[in-house]
Amino acid sequence: MSAVQAMTARPVLIGLDWGTTAMRGYLFDARGEVIDSRASSDGIMRLPQAGGFDAAFEAACGQWLESTPDLPVIAAGMVGSAQGWREAPYVDTPADACALVAGIVRVTTARGVCLHIVPGVIERSELPNVMRGEETQIVGALASDAIAGAARTLVGLPGTHAKWAVVRGERIESFHTFMTGELYAALRDHTILGRTMAEPAAPDTQAFLRGVTVAKHAHRAGLLATIFSTRTLGLTGSLATEQQPDYLSGLLIGHELAGLASLLESRGAALASEAPRLIGSAALCERYRLALAEFGCVHASVVEAAAENGLWRIATQAGLVERHATASGR
Amino acid sequence: MSAVQAMTARPVLIGLDWGTTAMRGYLFDARGEVIDSRASSDGIMRLPQAGGFDAAFEAACGQWLESTPDLPVIAAGMVGSAQGWREAPYVDTPADACALVAGIVRVTTARGVCLHIVPGVIERSELPNVMRGEETQIVGALASDAIAGAARTLVGLPGTHAKWAVVRGERIESFHTFMTGELYAALRDHTILGRTMAEPAAPDTQAFLRGVTVAKHAHRAGLLATIFSTRTLGLTGSLATEQQPDYLSGLLIGHELAGLASLLESRGAALASEAPRLIGSAALCERYRLALAEFGCVHASVVEAAAENGLWRIATQAGLVERHATASGR
């Protein structure tokens, strides 16, 4: 959509992707196109000291609501957690958009607007798994051509707490959480491994893939046994200080994917035969694409705008968007 | 030895176990008995701002050297690292006490005393491993009845960077490093897992063993996939906040032992058939003994005073202790 269209298009919905450390706001037109957006660091753990949730909400949406006071608002992510604005209890797997809609909770803002909060999803297996925000991204990914109609899709959401979900038809059937991103940060910033590291000028793909390969071959020895090599390969002069961050990243992502391969195998599937859809930042998804290829999985592809599309789909399914407005929507 | 004996016994050697965060000093008589000792927090990363290594050395040994000025002094541990007082280059595996003696480096203190520093050991495998201090403890353990004469012994040294070494005869043949202790601290203090934890009044063995069992069964999924359960089992009400520290500890130690079992298996050995000798604090060794039993390994036992015995053995083999003094020694 051109700038002129954006300025003239009539907004019909505000969607918020409201996580722990950041918030993104989207203004949608009647076709489900994003005509304006906001990004802020007002995650639920970094709220403004004065005003809290309401102040963060006003900063993101105030101007939009001044222009169009009766806009419906939907939000997904940690804003619905026990530490959020209002808790939206988890929906059990298998979960589809209908179940998410049924689980929406509402909170009224200081301005008198009703904020609709999408619930997270829980899988009550022996080791339970939970997600908040990713369920909405997955619903958004299901809107894309590549997934629509697929009987079964593997969806990967790399990040602080990486998720891998098996989606059957339109339902999130099961998923796992790998604490890869957060563990990487803790190892780099708070253990001896960080002491010999230097930031490279540019990502070192070779060092990254070396880590992936080591993890793949040594997965049964486990991450506790391989990560110390970040230091010892440095001591023996075979890994430069600038290579150590990417090597460690490769080790962790390699162990994640080896673990994923094992989990899939226990369900009769093979990672190499999957065509995973990846949701996340372009740079991180590219890392995963490269790492997946080391496991023989060469058909991974990236889903764009998953959060926006998910918020739109859930809002329309919940009847938040006027019927006539969605006639030409997605 | 009684207090009276200790006061009258003639000292013949000072031994220092000098690590990253702590230092222990031992005063030996001619039979290799410890007649006095010192403990301080003057590890090589926590040296006194004024005076550094020399000030820490004086604080530990000054009084002993005032009484007996010509005492030989031997030290093991990180004091011989590149960040130590003087670097003692690593000795390659397989390494025995002879090789350690041959690798001793010397530094002269401000007092004019010659400090003999025992080198660490390196295994130059595809993923190199290094130890500093543990080689001396292993030599000390070899003095004990249970190991003397054994063709092959598995030695475990739990801690910040846990080591598992295979000793054949008197030689350290190979070893692995598991960053279990440091990873536990990083996860507890610097990730979301710590946020819901409360310290229990007493260690919770049941929660610990639950973690061990989960890790044992889910080892192929990997640690990245299991640790998040510390949080989700809390969310679902099946793991109290006070149980979470021990559960996470059990998870990590369980993954360590499952990885060890896999490494042993690849060399044709079985963890369940081993009778490991454990070196470390009594509480930590007891945790490992319980965890090992979950892997069918029920013959683990604890080695006492390994550092002291190792320093004594290496010093006597290096000829630091007068010949007549050692006649009745170990």
C-alpha cells in the first residue's frame, strides 16, 4: 500500500504483540493490511514507572484512538500472563483459532477501551509446555499459501525460548520449548566462556557451522560436555576470540536441532523430511536455515508478518471487525 | 594426630591448592600428615588489591615460613594458568605423577622462597579438555587403598567444571569436562528459571531425584528442551517454588551422567558397571552418589583429602622433601 493509500485508508482494528521486553502495535485497514505501526520497549517487565500498563497502552495507541475512538483492540503475548495486565488462562492443545477466540479475556483501559487478550496455549504432557504470543504467530502463518491446506506442518519460532510446534490442519497439536536464546545470553554474559570472547565485525558463518556440526556429532554426550570446547579450542589456538560467539551459538542451535530430531523420531517423523516454516527475525531464521541444512533439512522457509496476520485472523474470527469491513479481507 | 603431636611435629613441606576463587594451604610433617592448614578466599581472580599473589602467599604461608624458613613449597591449580602467578604449560595425556613432576615451573616470591607450581593436564582430542588442580587430586586419590593397583578407575570430580577422568594404572588416560556447576548458577541467577525459585530450608532429595530421572529419560531431547520444565511444572502446580532449585540441579546432573554414560559406551564401557571414585565436597559427592544409583551405578565411593595427598605425593616424587623425612611417609 502506498503512503497516500495509508493516509486515506479507514482503520478498523488495532493489534498489539505485547511481550516481556517489547511491544509492537499495528493499525489495520478493512482488508487486513497494516497501515501504520509502532514499536516500543514497553514490554510487561519494562513498563513506564508512572502509569504502568495504561501508560504503555496510551503511548502506543493513544493517537490512533484519538482519530478513531471506537476501534476494537486485540493483544497477544505476555500481556495475558499472570504477570500481565489480566491473565488469560492457557488453552489446551490441540488448539485452533476457534479455541483461542473462546479463551479471549477482556480488560477495560483508563480510556474506557476494551482490550481483548488472546490466551496462550499449554500442552499438558509429562513435561508441560506453554506459549504466549507464538500461538497467534502460528495462526498467522497458517494464513500463508505454503501452509494453507497442508495436513501437517512443522513450525519453528527461534528466539529466547525457541518453540517447535507440530500443526495438523489448523490445530496446534504439540510443541516443545528450547531455552536456546536465553541460555546463550547467560553463558556469554555470566560464565567463563564469555571472558575470552570478542564480538566479530560480522557474523562468522564458518564458526557457527563448526559449532552446529560438533553438536550434531556429540549430541549424546550433551551440551554440558561440548560447551567447554568454546574455551579449550581457544586455548589451543584453533578458535579465535572473534569466532567464539558464533561457535557457541552454533553449538546451542545444533543441540536444539539434534534434540528436535530425536523428539520427531520418537513420533515416527524425520527432521530431514520436514519442510519447516520459520517465524522470527530474518537474521535468526537464516541461521536456523543454515543449521537445519546440516541435518539434511533443506526445505525450510521463512514466514513473514506472522504476528500481524495472526492478530488479524483471530480478531476477525472473534467478530471484532465489522462484517462489511472484512468482506474483502483475508 | 593429636593437638600436642601437631604442635611438636616438625614441618617439612607447605602445599597450596590455589584455585580461581579460593586457596587452601597445608603444612605437612615428615609422614605426610597435615599438621596445620589455612583456607582463604584469595583465589587468583580475587587477589588482594595491594600486593597480589605475594600478599596472598604471605597471608597463607608467612607464619609457617617465619617458624621454619627453608620449607619447600608446592602449589597446584589455577595459580599455574596463563592468568596465574606463572604459567605452567599443560602436560599431555596420558599423564602420570612423573610427567607432572617434569612439568613443574618455579617462581620466586618476594620473601625469596621458591614456589613449585604443578602443571595442568590437556587432552588434545577433537574437542580438547584441560584441567588444573584436578590432576593433583587424582594423584592423591591414587594413593588410596581402593584405587592402588586397580587396572582402570573412573574418577569423578563434581563442581563448577565437573571432570570425569579415566585412570589406567597410575596414568590419567582421558577426561571430559561438564560445565554443570557453572551452568546451574547461570540458570538460577540469570534466567527466568530463577524468578520462581525459593531456597528450601533443607535440600529436597525427592525433587533432585525427580530431575535426575527426567534427564535420564529425556537426554536425547537434550538439556535445552528439559530445563524449561522447571518453570512449567511450577505453573501447573506440580513443582513448588522450594523444589525448583533441587529439581534443576537434578536435571543438570542427570544430563551430565547420561552424557557420561554415552561417552563410556562409545569406548565399550558401561556406567552401571563402574565403581567411580568421587572427589569433592561431601554434600555434592552425596548428590552424585544418589544420581549415579539412578543409572544403576551403585558402587561409587568418596575419596577423602585428595588434594593434600596429591600435593604430598608430587612433592616427594619431585624430591622436595628431604629423603630421611619421607622414610616413614606415604
